[in-house]
Amino acid sequence: MSHGRIEASSLSIGKVARRAGIGVETIRFYEREGLLAPAMRKDSGYRLYSEHVLGRLQFIRRAKDLGFSTREIKELLQLRRNPSPCDDVCEKTEAKIADIEEKIVMLNKMKQALIELFAACKNRSAPGECPILEFLDNGG
């Protein structure tokens, strides 16, 4: 029960995964999440992809590298179909920048707390005490 026309240049899921530098399960995940259109299938059930899927996978990888979530990437892919998507994409990018800035502030706070706990651990008076474990047990 093949879906669509199987072309001579169709690629197996394994070939796509190798060429894209990702795992087969990742490709299946992207299909389930709607980031990739369902693959054509051979009568045997094996997935077959056209060459264009490699460009889509590069888009997804670059977006992930910039910190966009699966949901956000799906929205970006949908925006590509708009006649002039740039304003919408800029708005989403601005929101992503704000999100990253919040995370940086949070990570810096975490780092500072760990630096202080590490210093307390190095300067402890009794060998059996552990300020880090005490903090985790009691909150300080």
C-alpha cells in the first residue's frame, strides 16, 4: 500500500538519517510531531523520502541550534508558507531572545549559588561536614 508516487531518487530512512547526521528515531519523531510530512511507503511498509527532506531537516537542525522548541519550529515552518512571513518570524525571534535572556539570568544565579556552596565546602571546618549536602537536605 504505497502512498504517492515512489521516485527512483527516493531515499530510505537510514540514508536520510546518515546524510542528515541524525538518528532514525529522530526522523520518526519529527514525522509524528508534524515537522516532516509523512513519508511515502513501499508495499513492504518501509519509509521512502525525497531529497527535499534533507533541506527540511537542515532547517529544523538550525532552528534547534538557535534554541527554538519543536512547537516553535513547527510554527516557523508554517510561517514559511505565508506570502510575507518576516514580521511574524521577527516577533517569534524577539520572544525567543527574551526567553534566552531569562534563562541566562537564571543560570547565572544558579552558578553563583554553586560557587558559594563550593567555596563553603572547600573552607569547611569539620572533615565530615558537607555544606552542599546540608543545603540540599535543609535549604541552608
